[in-house]
Amino acid sequence: MKRSLTIAKVAGVPIRLHWSFSLLVVFVALSSPGLTRSQVASYALWLVVLFASVTLHELSHSLVAMRLGLKVRDIVLLPIGGVSEIEGMGASASVEGRVAIAGPLMSILLGGLFLGLAGLTGASLWPPTLSVLGGSWLLRIGWLNLALAAFNLLPALPMDGGRVFRSLLARRGNNLRATRVAAVLAGVLAAGMIGIALLTNDFVLILIGAFVMLGARSEWQGAKLREAVSGVRVGTVMHPETTTVPGHVPAEQVAWWLAYYPGRAIPVVDEEGRYVGIVDHHDVAAVPPGTPVASAADREAPVLAPEADLFPSALEAFQLSGRQQLAVAASGRVLGIVYRTAVTSALSRAGGMVRSGP
């Protein structure tokens, strides 16, 4: 997610703080005038505890996703919670359900742990409290995590409960129909949140309701687009590319060739013809003369398989890499190049059919 600051990395997953997080600090400062320094410190510590709990919740999603073979880009902390950016989440209803339920289960585990510790210290566990000021910290952290679990288990896309609900529906039928039912339910719940928020002047609940409503709409549009391009593979839109360059060739020679073909890229191979990386004009122009082109090759760029789907796999690969061209290969052998414009054009045509459809 753009405009975010990396604050940590756990199990290889970057944890980022979104720029809008600063708005939360401003909101808290403006909504709590006249507090003493110790009270301000308590508020600040409470925010740290809250987002530490959210981070552990999101890490659970990420770790389960990685265990199931999915790739996790990062975790982004927002003022209204956290988002785990996981590639290919919608590919399988079973996988989506298992990844989605992991977060609430972690929150329940943390809640039970802290409430148990609070009970051992003699604190009264009932009634529940989420008070920022006063009372047992163990008690407050325990109930905070249980509240986080309960909220996330609401059956509203794109929240965890909504994803679990959709995965259960999808196991019994069509994924598109399951998404539609889950999105409609999410819209009803979001409208209810906003209505209650307007009656109680709860600005945060308005934001959450709007987030759920927009997220549900996005999930529904994405499901329709996935259905529209179902069966369309990368091999369908790739440009069969037999031209490759050995890694020992000087980069300036490749730059000279690419200068005649704006927007083109060329795969780099080793002595045995196996794919090494990809270069475009910007890659080779940025290295000193005499540098082997293998040193300029982007080795981290995703490599697409010809059978990979356009949405979300190919689109996510382009978004992740920021490149305009990616190699298509199988068993280390280059089969072609797919251009971002070809993918977006195909998706735009499908999107037009989705928007004009029922």
C-alpha cells in the first residue's frame, strides 16, 4: 500500500504504518482536551496496546497464508485496524476460510490469556471493560482482544467473518453467488452501523461502516471480474518471444537494441538458456559501460506461467513488481513476454461487460 512507513518485519513480512495513522493521533488529541500528562500517557499506551493486538491478529492471517503456500506482501496498519495484503486469497474457498479465521482465533487466544492472568491477580472479570483510564491493564487488554475478535467475526465483507461466511457458502455452490449474498449482507450491516453512528454522533463507527460498505462493493466487483475472465490465461495475451540475450553480453549493446524498440523488454538467460531475469531500457541505461547485462537484470521480477490466470495472478504480479513487462516461462525456459497493457486491456474489456451486465 502506497504512502506507508515500514516499522518492522516479522517472518519476512513487512509491517507498515499508513500515513492516515497520523489523523488518529490528531483526532485523539483534539477529542481529549484538559487531560493530565499521566492520562495522555495512558491514552498513548492504550493505542500502542490496541495496535499491537491488531498486528498479532494480522500476523496470524499472514503466517497461516504462508503455510498454505500464499505470498504475503505486507501488513498495513490503518486508523480503523489492519490489512494483510495476501496474493491469491480468493483462489480457493477453503484456503480463504482458513486464513480468515486465523486472526479472530488469535484474538480469542490473547483475550483468554490476559483475562486468565487478570483473574490470577484477583481482578473481577465481570462486567467487561474497555476503559482507557483506570482499572487492571490485564483485564482491559483481555476484553479488548475479545472485542476485536467479536467485531471481526461479523459476517460482513471484507472483514474476517464475511470471508468465512463466503467460504462456507462457496463450498456449497458458486463463488460468485456466495460473494453476492455476503456482499448484500455486508451492505445491510454497514448501513446499520452508519445509521447508529449518526444517531450517536460516533465518527469512528461512520468510518468503519463506510469501510465495510466500500470493501463489500469492491469484493463484489472483483468476483464479477474474476468470473468474466475465468479461463483467460497469461498464455492467451502474451507475446511469443524467442529473442533472449546471454548474461555475458555488455549492457550497452542491449541498450542500443532496446533504444530502437520503445517499451520493449528482453529476457536474460545463462549459458544453458535458463531464465535469469528481465531488462528494459531503464535497467541497462542505469549501469556503467562494460557491465554484463546479467548484472542489470531484474532477478526479483515475478515470472508468470502460461497457465496463470489474468485476474488476480497476472495483475497482482504487475502491481507488486511495478514493471511494465514480465517474462513468461516454464521449467526455466522463456516462452514469451506479457505486457501490462495487454493484461489491463483484457481486464478493461471484461470490466466493461461486467458493468453493462446484470
